[in-house]
Amino acid sequence: MSIVALSELLGAAVRDASGAVRGRVREIAVAPQDHPTRIAFLVVKTAEGERMLPHDEIKSAGASVRAVTDAGHWDRFASTDGVLLLKRDLLDQQIIDIHGRKVVRVNDVELESTPVNSHLLLNVVSVDVGARGAIRRLSKGLVPSFTLRALLEKIPPRVIPWQFVDLLETDPARRVKLKIAYKGLAQLHPADIA
């Protein structure tokens, strides 16, 4: 079990079962009606168009993504309602408390990767609202990954657990809100927030 950031996965090369690079990750989707935290599929930009790589066909995820099937088995991506696209719907969005006060901006999303049999299970665990997520996104491709990891370890995490995030689908500004009041968030122990 390890933590992978959304910003690390976006743009990552996707290799199929043969090991050949077939595209790059463009988006990551969650279907909250099926499972509130599990990644439903990755949207992969390929030479033939955008394809969906289902969650149960992901073998590994990190600097690159490996699939257990050939690219020919991946369905075409068609935008559907009821699917939360993490990059589009969460990154750079404001998180507000239930009383409508602006709290913070979402800088990154943290995913937990757990190997299960022959594939990898990815679940959303938290949204990063601190400097770590911002630095990770801004320095992507500019700073070597080992240097970036060493730098990020020195910065304290500032995250909001996923179970406290509620989605406002009807809001035209695509805002995200907390399920608890700001006062309740202030009373949480820092270890619970982390």
C-alpha cells in the first residue's frame, strides 16, 4: 500500500500488456454511485483517441502506468454524467465549509494504491490543500523526482480526508464543500486531518 498523487499520474506513460507505450493519462475518473472512493477508470490519450482503462486492468501506477490487457481492449471514452473527473472537477477548485465560507483551494489529490491479485486498486484518500501539492504540481518535469521527494518530506502535509468532502454537482461553479463545519474542522486532531 502506497500513496500516489494525482499530479504524478497525470501525463504518465501508459504501457499495455506487451510493454509498449500506448498513450498518456489525461484524466482519472471516480463513479461515486458505484463506489465513493475507488477509481473507476483512467482516461488515456492514445493515437486512436481517448480510451478508458478500467480499474481492474491496472497492474501498476506511478511514474508510468502498466495495464494487464492490450490497448485494443480499451473502450472509447465518452463523457458521461455521474462520473467525477478528478482533474476537471477537483484541481484548483475552492473547498468551502457548509456555511459557505471560502476555506482553501485543492492543489492535488492523494490516491492509495493497493495490489490485489493481478491488478492494482486505487482509492481516493484525501485532497491536498497545502504547499506540498502546489510544489509537486509546479515542479513536475522541472525537478528530478528523487530531489522533489526529499524536498516534500520537509514540508508538513495539509490534507482534508476524502470522507469530509462532499460534491455539489448542481453548482455551476463546480464547487466542492466540506461535510463538516469549519469549526468542526478546527476541532479535529492534526493526526486525523493528516
